[in-house]
Amino acid sequence: MQKKTNKKVSIIGMGAVGAGIAYALMLKDIADELVFIDIDEKLVNAEMLDIRHGIPNMGRTKITCGSYKDIKNSDMIIITAGRSRKSNESRLDLAGENIKIAESIAQNLEKHYSKGVILVVSNPVDVITYYLTKRLKLEKGKIFGTGCILDSSRLTNVISDYIKLDTGFINISIIGEHGSTQIPAWSNAEAAQMPLDEYCKAINLPFGAKEKAAMEKKVRNMGTEIIAGKGKTYYGISTCVCFIADAVLNNRNITASVSSLLHGEYGIDDVALSLPSLINSGGVKLILPVKYSLEEISLLNQSAQALKSINSKVCM
């Protein structure tokens, strides 16, 4: 009889995002074991107790508080630790402070890491993903960031509202930085298995530069709008992480626009940013060779240069 494997996830940072991810994982019953790690012992214990109390009716996950030594044999390590941004800040405004926190995490991972995919959620996610990838030198694809998966989901919802079609019939990715230089890949956008512009034409709905610009602006400002209204964003990213975790823990192949280190793709090297990628239990298995328009590739290179500028200041 084959021995049952234990699907273990460690979450580093139990603020609103870490707790939201833990709660989503518990509801979906994806992990057998969750380990919570945070410097605030009172907070992490409270989150553990609160989430654990829902398990008898919703799941079976074993939940414990721990320290870095407890990450051993994790199939997935999720990093959310870091200062959250305020409504008047960009994600890149957090770079200096959160890189220092990332270095502290790296030192502990060096001592206790034994296996597993490392998923970076902390912002600026592209900068921290780059830093930890270079710092820890794990196998290619083992470290990646949530990147533009949430932005892509937000744009999908905006398009859905506009064309009055369920999100499941819409396919579009945002690529580049998870931030102000992100690029919607309109050239590959689809609705009901048709190019999006052709679908809009078929239903007599305007879909030109004006409509695209309005959608882009709405998505780019959505995080700021949420933070201004409720102080933090956590539900959207929690469900996105849950989607990724299901692929990692159950070795399902999924595609998503996530952030990982580039090695010459589209002429870009030595920077982490988002591109549609194939993900499974090993992490990012392949950055998909999608064809983009010349304008999109130019904007992607500009996004890479903006990130490299930040990396050169805070990652050295």
C-alpha cells in the first residue's frame, strides 16, 4: 500500500495577507499541514486559534505556530512578511525596508530550508523575488512571485463587466512589473475563444484605444482604491495564492502570469518580472514563449529597465 504524502505549507508573515491565505487554504482543504511563522508571537497564536476553530466543519488541516526550524520538509513556503503600502505609496516605495526583511528571511532559510517551492507575495514582489532568487541560488523556477496574477484577474473582471460575459470565457494576461509599468497583453486577449476585439465587434461594442486606456487605468489604480477604502488588500491575492498552491501541492499544471528571473526571454536578462508561465510542483517549469506585439515587447523592456534601476539601488 502506497504511503500517503503529507502536503505541508509554511507561511512566513501572518498579517492580513498571510492570514487570508491561510484561511483560503483551510477552506479549500488543499494542505494537510500549515505552519505559521511571525515575529509577533501573540498575533500568530491568535490567527492560528481563530482559523483552527473553523476546521471541524470545513476541513482537516493541521495548523500550528512555529519558527524557521519548522519549515523543514515544506512543499511550499509562502513569504508575505513586510510592511504594507499606504494609499499614497507605490509598491516600489517599500523596496528599501522590505529588502532588509527579505535578507533576514534569507538568512533563516539558508539554515533550515530542505525542499519546496518558495512563493513571494511581499511587495515589491518583483524586486524581492529577484533578490531571493539571486541570494539563495536554488534550482531554476523554485523561487517565484505572485507578480501580475492578481492584476490579470482584476483586468479579467473589468472586461467581464464591460462585455457582460462570465470571467471564465475571458483570457488575458498582464505582464511586466506588478506596478505602474505593467502591460496588458491586448494582442493575445480572448473572449469566448475569439480575439477580444473581434468579439466586441461581433456584439457591436466599442473597443478601441479609449476603452483600453480606461480599463488599464482602472486596474492600475485598483489596489490604491481598495487600500484607501479598507486599509489593506488581501482577499484577491489570497485566492490567487490558493490557486497556485493547489497546482504546487497536487502537481497540477496551470498557467499564470507570475514573476520569475528572466534569462534572455524577449531580450531581457537578470531581472524578475511577470510573464505567462507553466507552474506545477517544481515551481515555474517554463516561461511560455507567447508572441506579443512589437509595442508590447518595447513596453516590457521599459518595465524591465525600471525594475533594474530599483534592483541596482536596493539589491546590491
